[in-house]
Amino acid sequence: MSKIVLSIPGIASTTAIAVLAKIGEIDKFLTARQLAAYIGVTPRHKNSGTSVHYRPSIAKIGNAIMRKALYLSAMTAMR
């Protein structure tokens, strides 16, 4: 499983270990959406009435350590 995680651009061994340690058994998640919600990388849409629309942002629900590790990896991969 670690070889699959390491094949993702921006993911190094430290991040892969953290992700695999926090997730545990991947079989407990039925869908990718459930896994994303557990990690805390699902988008949060915020609207105020009909005139004000905010950009979607990352929801703060979920595991903060994993969200931080994956966010930094994503920023590295974007470079």
C-alpha cells in the first residue's frame, strides 16, 4: 500500500507514513468521499443570501494533522 501512496506526486515517505498510520484499515471506508471527509479535504461552500458568494474552501472537519500534511504535499506538487 505504501508504494501506491508514494507514487502520488508531492507525497514523500514521511507524508505516506502519516497518511497510512492515521487511516488504518482502508476497508472501513465504503467510498472515496467517506475517506476524503475523514481526512478533512472536502470542500465547504459558503453562501450568504443571493448576492454574496464566497470561494469554496477546505472544511475544518476531519483530521487536522492529515489535512496539513496533504495540503503541504499538494502545494509542493503544484510547483
